[in-house]
Amino acid sequence: MPAETEYQARRSLRALLDDARWSLVTLAHWAVVGVLVWTLARDVPVVVIGGWAAVISSVILGQAIFASYWNERRQSALSAVQVSRVLRSYTASAWLVGLCWAASTLLLFPEQNPELQLFLVFVVSGVALATVATQHVHLPACYGSMGVALPMLAGRYALNEQWLPAVLLIAFALVLLRLAWALAASARHTSTLQRQRDDLLEVLRKRAKELERARMDSEEANLAKSRFLAQASHDLRQPLHAIGLLAESLPEAQDARSRLVIEHMQDSIAVLSGLFDSLLDIAVLDSGKTRPKLSTFALKPLYDELKNDFEPIAAEAGVTLRFVRTRAIVRSDPLLLRRMLQNLISNAIRYAPAGRVVIGGRRLVGSCAIDVVDNGPGISPEDQRSVFQEFVRIRRDDVSRAPGLGLGLAIVGRLAEVLGLSVRLDSQPGHGTRFRIGGLEAGMAPEITTTRDKVKDARNHLQGVGVLVVDDDRKVLDATAALLGKWDCDVVAQTEFPEILPDVKIVLSDYELVGDNGLVRLKALRHQCPELVSILISGDPSPEVRREAEEAGIPLLRKPVRPVQLRSLLLKLSTAAL
């Protein structure tokens, strides 16, 4: 049996069995038989009408039992041969019902009562019409149920030479046959469309399963990548952090060649550190796990932190870095906004050598914007469309090609989407570049005036400052102690927190210690010695660690730490503690 024919046969069988089983249709059929018997009982011998009623009721009962039996079985499990066999059996039962109704026109026809004759015509015609409505899906069964009784009834009128009723009954039978054929054709067309829909749904289900498997594989791969990056974040940052500190702690070279080698080594370490940070940042953003933690905060402290971070870097590059004073209060995630500004400022310093970089806020209607402006070579219009894409770096003939992967601005764009902010680029070749972070909810803080800036009073050296360094990695511990010793600090280096705190002013601790948590220990020490200054260093790139440190009021440096940043922070904290 062809697939299309088999599909239609299964649909027809399902529809026929649903109507013929113990249902309202079967009960209505019995009710019609009962009404007919009750109406004709006076004009037809009881034996005749009773025998006919018993036979047709038995046939209807057998058909209902047959249909109920096959309905209880899973029709989808039937083979094509079984479907064909069940259809033939049902068709035979339909012909038996049709023959019973045909027999009624011979046995129950009231010769002397025209009114009852019309009643019989009405009942037989109604049964035929109902048969067309319920059994048109399978024409052999439909024709068997209604194609015999009406011609027999017309023949009975013809025997009595009542030609008009006979002709009308034949015409009605032909109309019903044509109606059954039209409904069957419509049912076949519907079946074809249903099959096509089912096939399409099956294809869609398979595609959905394939996509679900692909999604699960992608999530598993993403989790594996995240696990790898989490491990790499610590294992790779540790030696890179140690190398940077050791390079800075090298003694001053006497000859020019040695100084040049050391400078190139320090530059390479700084580049490698930046590349490593960018790769980890873009990986965390790709994982979709970055969720902003909104709060209301003033921009000035954020500017101060960025100034402390980038002033030494800008000075090395010969760039003048200026932060415009502001009293603005914004609502956003301070850590993610800080990361956006870090990337923009770093990018501006890199591409504006011996130039000027200005960071300032702009009051807009109902919001605030932050501009990062440089007087570098600018960006051509054709390049501006691609600067926020990953691994896109613009070639500039008038600027030395700084090392990088082209991820800084891509990270800015991703963070802007996470925070619901906009990033606008305005630039003309030869006239500098402005990046604007817009969409910040803003307010104003009261003006705060100070007569003295403690940072400006900071000493230019760290001689005699007591520093406790705690790190379970011996190489990192030795490198940190060597660098602090070069800066004339009084260093106490430990792989774990000592039971008795030495006489120090600053405690510099790693976040992840063997069997311990550096942040927890620093908070406990601060309760014991409120005057103690704490610094936390971590190789974990997640924003949660920085939030924990900020909530505790402890400065956090992320590995690999640039020595110039560490020195700047130590100078600031040691001066503030005076």
C-alpha cells in the first residue's frame, strides 16, 4: 500500500471507529430504530417488526463492539495489511446495516397508510443523510449503508405505480451519492494536507531535537571553556604576575643595552597582561553569566580610582591625562562601568602618544553621558563601522601599531548591551576621537570642597613602610617581597597569615590561599586593628570578587598587577594612614 494511501486509510479507519463505537451516534441509531418500531407497531405484524428490530439492533451492537475493540488497540501499531483488513470488516458491517434498512422498506412498508409511508420515507432518508455525514471518509462503507435502502424504497413506490415519489427518492439518492463523493474528495484533500503538515512537524521536531542537542553541546562546551578559563585565570596569572614583579625588581642596569632589554621585557609583560585580561573578559561575556548589579553612586570616586590607575601609565606614554571635575550621581553597575572606561582610556592612551586624553561627564535631558576624548589621529568613516567587532584592529600609518587583539572596544560594546547603555563614536582623521557612553540615569551630588588634597601630599618613596605580604605561591611571594624591598619597604613575607601580627602598616594578601580566604582574613584583621591598611590581590576575573572587596572597603588589584599600579596604591594608602 503506498504511503499516501496508507495514511488516508488510517485516518478513515480512525474516524469510522470513533463514530461506530459506544458513542452518541450509536445510541441515536438505536433510538431511531425504537421510534420506528413504536410508530409502525399497529400496522405491521409484531413478529415481522420485532424480528427486524432484533436483527438490526444486533448488527448495530456487533458494529459497536467491533469498533470499540479496535479503538482500544493502538491503531498506529497496526500494519498496512491489518488496517486494510479492519477496513474491509467494517465495510461489511456497514453493508449489513444498509441491507437491514433496505429490508425495512419491504417488511415494514404500510400499504394502507400514506402518512406512515411518509414517516418511513423520512426515517430512511434521514438515516441515509446521517450515513453520508459520518461515513463519507470511506465510500465503500458509505455506499453500503445508504446506497441500497433508498432505491429499494423507490422501487416499492414504483410497484404501486406511484411514480413521483419513486423519481424523487431516486433523485435524492443520486444527490446523496454526489454529496458523499464530494465530501470524500474533500476528506482526501484534507488528509493530504494533514499528512504534509505531520511530515513537516516531524521534520521540525527532528530539527528541534537536533538544535536542542546542539544547544546542550554548546552549553557543555561553554561550561568546559568556563571551567578551563577559571583554572587558567589562576594558574596562568600566577607566573605572569610573578614575572612582572621580578622584572620590575631587577637592579638598575649600568649599560644602555641592558636597560633596553629590561624595558622591552617589561613592555612585553604589560602587553601579555593586557591580552590575557581581554581574552578572559570576552570569554566571561560570551558565557552570558554577566548580570549587572545596579546601584546609585557618585562619579568622582570612580574618576579618582581611574586616575590612580592610569596616571602612571599615561606618564610613561607621554600622555596628559585629565579628569573633569564632576558632582554627578549615576545609577548603573559601578564595576562594569569602570571596566568600560578602563578599556576606552587604555585605548585612547595607546593611540594618542604624546597627546592628551580628557574624561568628563555631560548633563543631558534626563540622563548623563561620559566622554573619553583624545587628540590622536582619529578613525576614518569606513573603519568606524567595525571598531566594536571582535578581533578588528585599524591600521594607521601615522601611529605605531600597538600590540593587541582588537577586543577592547568589543568588550565595551558587550558591556553596554548588558547595562542597557549606548556607546557613540565621533571621530575625524587628524582631529582626534570621542567615545560617549550615554543613557546613564543621573542626579547631582552636593558640592564638596576640600582645602587639601592628601594624594598630592603623598611621599615620593616608601622607605620604612612596614608591609606584610601573604601568598601561598612561593615564587609570587618572593617576587613581591623583592619588588617591595627595592622600594625600601620593610617586608614580612608569609605563605599564610601569622598568628601574631607583626609591626606593619599595610597587609597585602592574595585572595585564594590554601585552605583559606584572603578577603575573610583581611576583614577579621581590620576588626582587630582598625588602623591597619589592607590590599587584596586576586586572579579571579569575576565581578563578584570585586564587589565583595568593595563592600568590605578593601582595595582590589587583579593579577597580573602592574608594578606602577601597586606602587601608586601603596603611596596613596601609606599617606592616608599618616
